[in-house]
Amino acid sequence: MSILSLEKVCKRYPDGRHQMSVLDNVSIEVDDGDFIGVWGMRRSGKSTLLRVAAGRESPDEGIVCFDGDEILLMSPDRRARLQRNGGIGLLAADWRPARNKPVLEHVALPLLSEGISLREARSPAWAALERVGITDCAHVQANMLSNSQRVRVALAQALVRQPRVLLVDEPAVFMRPSEAVEFYALLCSLGRDPRLALVIASEDIAPIRTARRMFSIDSGSLRAMEEQGTLVQFPERAQARQRSQP
């Protein structure tokens, strides 16, 4: 049985007098230990797909299930627990740290809702920072970090709760190219973890190149890349062809 599934999901937003369809009849299943890449350009529906999958937004139509239970039918308390230990982690591109808190405390904060003290939470927070390679920033104020450091701290904060599913939206969007390469390698290593199902949505093919399953999304429609007749124009391939033309 899939750990996370979306079945015929639709999501619309008001656009003047009309409704704009952002997700159109989307179905996907995520298994334990899966590594899925979703490729699409800006405004293709990637971010909405991940927010709906994480239970942060409700679909207008369709069903979203985690571990066999429909998220929309869960009680508010149980739905909130999805964001806690063993649930669904979401790393969003627009993550911003709280001011005047050292990084270690920032990563430890999600564990306080589990009823443990900040002192007890520091140990798993340090382990999460170690996993993403940023322990040297543990005692730095979070608002003093560079963009690349902030993304790693956000990833540590998502991992500290040991989610069964991690959804990553547009990784390394604000990083320098060399920093992005290192971060992509980190994500690929997470994709090999059998305890974690990883879904990365990106307009860059690099972070999802090693995914075990690939999908494309365009105008809210999701298609498996291996489907017959599916043709996706990756930017790097289009640029290579342009350079080869006389």
C-alpha cells in the first residue's frame, strides 16, 4: 500500500470572474523509500501539488491519503500530527527563519510540540544539522545565514522530525551554481535512504536526475515520463540544439 497517494485531485483559485485550474485530475502514489522527481516550469502547479500532498491545502476535488487514511477526513489534531514525527515534511522555497534564534534552537523548535524540553531537543537537532553538513553554523543567529545555509537549515528542520515522506519544492533556487551542485548531491543521498520517501519538484533537471521515477507537470496536468507519447523539452537540451544550429 502506498504511504501517500493523490487520486483525481483538482485545485482551483479565483482569477477575476473565473476559476484558474492549478491541478487538473492529478493522481500519483508514493511508496515507502520512493524517490520521485517532478519536472515543470514556473506556474506549472508544482508548489500547489506539494502543498496539497502535505495537507497544507485542501483539494477542491479528489482524495489525498496518508498511510491509508484520507487527510481531509482527519480530525484537526490528527491532521496537525502529520507535520510531526513519522509524518510529512515540506521544504518550501520561500522558507524564512525566525529572527534572533541560533540555528541549533531553530532546528530543535519543531520537537517542542512533542512535549520534550529544549535541552532534550538539542541532541536530535544537532544530528539533523550533521546530516545536512552544517554543524559549523549551529550557534550562529539564523537571520545571519547566507541563502544556501538557510536552505540547509530548513532541510534540517524538516528532517529533525524523522518524516516518512519529505516533499522538496524548488531546491537551491537562490544558491550559487557550485553551492547548488553540493546541495543536489545531498538530496540524492537522501533519495537513497530506504526509511524516507522523497519527492522533489523542480524546474531544473539536475536535482531529480537520479530519481527512480520521473513525472512532468504542465498547466496542472501530471504525467509519468515513461508514458508512451510523453515528450518533455528540458531547457538544457533545447539550449544545446540552439548552439549546434548554424
